[in-house]
Amino acid sequence: MSTQEIADKLVAFCREGKFNEAYSLYAQDAVSVEMPGMPNEVTQGLDNILEGFKQWGESIQETHGGSVGDPVVVGNHFAVAMTSDVTFKDGNRMNMEEICLYQVADGKIKKVSYHYDTSAMC
């Protein structure tokens, strides 16, 4: 698959809430990078990425909304703006906006880095 095809599929899966299908686009040795100083700043391997996503999901009490923008593709990279409005089980509500930058190699997502304002999280 081309980078554009992977980007389009990822966006469609995320918009439909089909996250398991979205993760099928990742390479087994994929790397996920959060903002500096955040928990799990670098996660290596698809199994570990999936575990982190599971833990994130289990910490959410209610999802109020969210959005997934259209992908912008340049070479073997693409970026997608995403938002989420959630209340965690501890009662804290967070409205988050982020840019997700993906790197594609050999028809799979090899790296994703998330870029967002951490000031309300620290």
C-alpha cells in the first residue's frame, strides 16, 4: 500500500471507531513517541503499543466527542489532526488537540509521534 492509501485507511478506521483495524496498519516493530516527559514517552513494538492503548481506554469513564482530520501526505510521512474530549475515571475531564505524525515503510506504519500541549497534563 502507498502512504496515501495507509493514511486514508487509518483515518477511516479511526473515524469509525475501528481501532483494532487501525492498528493492523502498524508494523510489528513500530515505535510510538509521546511528548517529552509524558508517561511511556517511547514505546517499542506493536504489542506494547496495543497495551498502552488498552490502558488509556480503561482509564476513560466517558467520551464526550472527538474528531479526526483529513491526512496530509508528504513522501513517506503523513500527519493527522485529532481531538478528544473525555472524562477519566478519576473525574478529570480533558479536551485534547494533537497532531499525529506517521512514518511509513514497507507498506506499514513504522513510527508515530504525538504532538500536543502538555501544560494541562503535568
